[in-house]
Amino acid sequence: MELEEAAPVQEVVSCRVCGGSDWQPVVSFGPVPLANNFLEAATSYADEPRFPLGVISCRACRLMSLTHVVDPDVLYRKYFYVTSDSRTITDHMRYVAGLCKEQFDLSEGAFVVEMGSNTGEQLAEFRDLGMRTLGVDPARDLAALAAERGVETLPDFFSAAIARRIKKEYGTAQLLLGRHVFAHIDDVADVAVGVRELLDPAGVFAVEVPYAVDMLERSEFDTIYHEHLSYFGVGTLAELFDRHGLRVIDVQRLSVHGGSIIVFVGRDDGPWQVHPRVHELRKLEADVGFYEDGTYERLAESAETIRTSLAELVRKLVSDGKRVAGYGAPAKGNTMLCVSELGANEIEFVTDTTAQKHGRVLPGSHVPVRTPEYGKANPPDYYLLLAWNYADEIIEKERAFLEAGGRFIVPVPEVTVVSAEGPGRMP
Ligand code: TMP
Ligand code: ZN
């Protein structure tokens, strides 16, 4: 229990965006292990730390927040998550670099700072466009990987204090990036202050987050894990930035990670006009019930339906003598397995392309992680597609598995079985 003693967990009391405290309870999954805490194989996992996992929704600004926040030093200083080495993500990073450059006239030599820069892959795209780059990431091992790639990285959490230091040592930033990191930050107000401080008057902050509307509409409840403190819509982000001398100037919906948005933010004294897309998406949010309790009640219901039907299907397959394995070991897969109460008795192994995960077991379910080559040599009858956000890429890549009679179980937006003939309902 060493980790637990060193890891205070705090209950969320007031909203990190608006300060409100009128919370609608949404889901509660009980004590769950940390989704990226891949373990060494052991005979007993009795000491595995678990923390409460649940979501609430602020009735004032509709921030969806975790009920509890785990100390970020525990979550991120030794971090297993490395940006996926997938075609989808590589293409996406190139797209983001091009989009920012075109839309905001970034010239060669522009200074680009990324918070949560991980192994520096995104910044390398900007460097290849001739820009100066600096990463900020607390994961010490990953900063070393970024350095190998030639991307200078400060091994720290982005904050107002770090922003001041960067400004002093390097000057203001023409572009600040935060891709899939903002939802991991508790003190978003401090980060917004830092952004305002570090941005050039005509600079832009590009923040990419999973889109709460997509999560709600596609029942992506497995994206709930201890690292994802916040689930944002544009309206909630606009409320936050408005409070800190910033304003949302443009937004685009993206298909990555189950549906995301990239929100462009400028200083309130900056030159950028607010694009009509911002108003359109905020209107869409109101139209689809983002501000109504019923929408969140439906998320809880669909999570329950998926959890029970997935567990039922997998147990039935196993009792019929079928072999079931998992495809991908993403963090969200651990929520899916823990909440569905599926473990090593049902799921023989999971394959993953990430070397750091091989030879370990998944947190909570303790299913062993194998290489893709192991999966090829021991193909199961069914692969549960835990990395469903790469469904198109993976199903295309695994044609041979399907042609040989293999099937994929895709858990969201509803449990579906995919064979060589295409998707079907549950058998
Ligand atoms: P992510 O959704 O956070 O990027 O995590 C996806 C995980 O799935 C990551 O551990 C890599 C893994 N993965 C595979 O194992 N095979 C694949 O083909 C792809 C695209 C991802
Ligand atoms: Zn709020």
C-alpha cells in the first residue's frame, strides 16, 4: 500500500471552471486502479492501489468532472503512456501542424510551445516546418525520449510560474499547444493565466480535447479514468477562457480519440475575429441537451447497458469454448474491463504495439500484455477491440484475421460483432 500512502486523493468540491458546487451525480464506478499503472506479473495483486472513480456534472457551466483527483505526481512522473505509433495519429499531427500554420500565418522561426509534449512527436512536425519549439512535460523518462528526437523539453507541469520562466528565457510564443492534456489538469485557471502571460499579443493557444458531446452521444464511458479530470464542451471552455482575458476564436471537430475538438484561443486584446463556427457549435451543444440533466442520465444508462451486455457476451463465448483476447491496451480499455468485471479468466491476453507494456499485466484485470506478433501466432476467435478509436485502421490492418474467420467485438457506441462480412448485432 506504499503508493496509496504517498498518493493523497482529493474529493472535488467546487467546479474548476466556474467555482460552482451544484453537481449532478452522473456515474460512479467504485474504487478502480489507475488506468496506466501496468503491473509486473505477480502471484498476488492484493496491494494494488485503487481510487474512487466517478463523474459529476456542474449544473452551472456543465463541466463534467471526476469526483476525485489523484495527486499528479503519482500519475505522471513515471508515465507509461507514449503517443501511439499509429498512422491515424501521425497523419493527425501533421494535419494539426499544417492547420495552425495556415490559419494563423505562422512564419518560419515562430516560437511554438507545447504542454504535455510527451515524446516530442507533435513538436517535431512544427520543427520540420522551420519553427522553434519547446516542450513541457512532467514525465521524466519521456522528456529523455523527446531529447533523443532533438526536441528540447522542460521536465515539468505547465503552470503560470513555468510560463513566466519561458517568457523570460525564450520570449513570447506565437503558438501554444495543448493536445489531450487539458483534460488532465486540475488547476485549469492557473494554466489559463500562464497561457495569457506567455502568448504573443497575436499568438494563439490551440487546445485539443476529447469532445464531451461525442462522448455523450456515443456512450464512450470508458474514456473515464483517473487521468481525465474534465470532459469539455465548447461552452464550458469558453466560460473558462473568458474569465482569464482570453477568448475562443475558432473551433474544429476532429475524429481522433472517439471524437475531439481543437479549440483556438486568442488574447482578448488580440487581432482575431471570432469565427461563426464557434457560435454554431455552442448552439449545437444547447440543441443536443448539453445543459440538461437527462443527457447525463442517459450516459449512465448506456454505460450500464454496454457493461452488462459485454460481460454477458464474453462470458457466453468463453463458456462455448471460444478464445477471447483484447486488441490494444489503451488506458480506456482498463476502465472497460474493470467496470465490466472481465479479467484473466475470460480474456486470455491483450496485444499492444507499445514496447513498455509488453510482459506486464493490465491494472485491475491482470490480463497479460503480449506483442502483436504473439497475437498473430496465437489468434483468438474473438478480439475485443479495446482501442476502438482506431477501429478503421485496425480492421483494415487485420483483414487476414477476419478472412480466417476471426471476429472483433467493438464495445461502443453499442456492443457489436464485426466479421469479414462487416458489422452485425450481438450473436
Ligand atoms: P490511445 O488510444 O491512447 O492512443 O491508445 C491506443 C493503444 O492501442 C496504445 O497502447 C497502442 C495500441 N494500439 C495497438 O496495439 N495496435 C494498433 O494498431 C493501434 C492503432 C494501437
Ligand atoms: Zn462549473
